[in-house]
Amino acid sequence: MHTNNFIDFLNASKNQYFAAKNLEALLVAQGYKELKSTEAFTLDGEKFFLRLDDTGILAVNIGADADRFNIVGSHTDSPAFRIKANPVMKKEGCVLLNTEVYGGPIYSTWLDRPLSIAGRVSVLEEGHVVMKHVDFEKPVCTIPSLAIHMNRDVNKGFELNPQTHLLPLVGMDHEGMTETVLLEQVAALVGGEILDYDLYLYDTQPADRIGFNEELIQCGRQDNLFMAYTSLIAFLEAGDHTAINVFLATDNEEVGSTSYAGADSPVLGRLLERLALALGKDRDEYLAMIERSFLISADAAHAVHPSYPEAADPTNRPRLGAGPVIKYAANRAYTSDAYSAGRFIHYCNLANVPYQTYHNRSDKKGGSTIGPISTSQIAIHSVDIGMSTLGMHACRELTGAKDVDYFIDVFKVFYEEN
């Protein structure tokens, strides 16, 4: 059931705006009340959530003791192509949209696919600027590749230029294709005059179960909606606990987290302190709570690739669907150490969930995630973990279906810690 529900969540979450909206809907359905960061916190209960700039979510469930924070952090954004301002370009009888790269997508995986457009727009209503979600919900563009007859060496490797080779085609040039055609199409969907927009391309092919036994999940955006979804379900299903359980889904991890809703922002520490003050704690007590707290930074991890086995570390070789992956890096690109990883291993053992370990090859530089970024903003013990993935940052990524339940089970043990 969890796996099928996750697939439904993926299909409904076209980008970070829709992901945050769908995460919020799950919280509201379970009785969570919204706190507004612009107003004083009044805690008449124990279940609350806050929006982080319409693209992230912070939710809390206040335990019986409330002397620390147990946090699982993830992110809502994924690599994609963002539509620029004044995007309409007419070339050779075709109409293209001018885009820029968001994050680090694998360019070639976006070619020759039915693509659509979704995001948010600002409109003026009764003298106020309001935000609305928009989704074309059907294929409206594609990025055509160059025929092999015109590039005989394409299968030997070809460098795609994002400004010239990766622009989506939305149709043929005719009288109706004006310079404002995108705004006209968006306005027809949401109503009103569009002031500005944050619009991204997305693959319209739904998530699929792959394999003779359907043990794999293929879809884009699993980095990092896999972790956002499983940590929220565990957060919602967790039983009695003594900590203040925190679900955190930030934005803009793929481009450095430097935004209001990103991990490289003081917003997390500021909101947690306000919660502590609303519970009657003073600042010294809040800082002591942080010292007792723990953060699980949950993001995608690389699985060993059967066609490129040499790309993996010789002794740390995670497999698809074989349990959570603990990520280590001597350069502290990941926060895991013997203490924090030991705690997570303990949670896995309690949940009867297998775990795996990951290091980059010593001759390759790996990526990073919200763990070290968050701990630079708020001093807290942290471990970096993730689900094993093939094709990370491709238009369609591959993960193991068993891992959905594995992660929910281990996150529940963490959230139920006494």
C-alpha cells in the first residue's frame, strides 16, 4: 500500500510547489494546524505545521517530555529546466521556449519526451499579489534531438549546449503564436493577469513499477521526493514519543540551498526557537534542547551500477532495494560519523531493517546534501542517509520498491524514541 501511495504522490508532485502542497494536504488530513510565521505562536495542541515560502514544510508533533527535537530533513526540489522571462523564440518556422538549467540534470535523458509545464504564478487580486499553482496537465512541448544522419558520432558522445540544444519546442509558428503566447496560455488556466511566474518543465510519463516482479520504481523527482514522502508517512504514523518530532522538507538543495526555504538559511533554528519559547522555555533551555537533538539528513544515495561497476567504491557497494544507505565522506560532505551512524544503525536494528554503507571512490569527488549545510546553521548531531538509486538526476530515476517500507519503518523507530 505504501509503495502505491508513494507512486500516486510522485505523479501528483510535478515540482517543489506541488510537492509542498501535497505534503501539506497529508498533514491537514491528519489534523495538523497551520502556524503562520508572521504571527505569534499559540500552541493549543501538539500537531502543527508551517509553510516555508510555499515550497517547503516544517511540521512538529510535540511529545510528552519535549526536551529535544528529533528531525528528519529532506528536500522538495529536483533537477529540471526553468522557463526564463520573455521566453518565446521563433526559429525556422518553429516556436521554442528559452529555458535555463536548474540543478544538475542528465541532459540527454530529457530529449524526445512528451513534456509539460507546471509551477506557480503571481496575479493581482483586489490589490494584493497572490500566488496560484498552474499545471498544463498534458504534453505541450518536447526537446527534439538531432538525427543521427546529421551527427554520425552522436553515439560516441556529444556535448549538448543548454542554450542552443535543449530548448523545448511548443509548436509551429503561425498567427496565434505571439511573443506573449505562454502568458496567454497560463492566464487561460488560472484566470487574471499574470505578474510573474516560476515555471518548470516536467516529464508527463507517469511513475511505473519496473521488472518481472515489479520490484523497482522508475520516475523522475525521486531525488528527493522519496525521502520527503517516506519521512512524512513515518512522522504521521509514529506512536507515543517524548521528543518534539520534526518533519522538515526544504527547497533549493539542488542549487546550493541558499534561499529562505533552503537548508542554508537560519529559518530552521529560528522556528525551532520560537516553538521552544511558546512552550515556556527560555533561550538557554532551547540551546540545551538543541544539544540533545538529532537530525537525520535524508537524500538519495548511489547504487552500484551493473554496467559500470568500476564507478563504485571497492568495498561499499549499495544495491537497489536493499535498505537505507549510510553515507560517509572524509571531507565532511556528509555528516555521518561513528556516533551518528551508530545511532542510525541502532534504529535499523530495532526496526529489523537492513542497512548499507556508501563512500565515494577516493579518486572521485561526490556531491553533498542538506546535512552539512543544516549543521552549519544549527549545531546539531546529524547522520546522512539515503535510498539507493540508479540514474540519479536523470529525467527518470530508478529505486527499489522495498525501500519504501524499509525507510518508513526505521523513521518510525526514530520518531518513537523515548
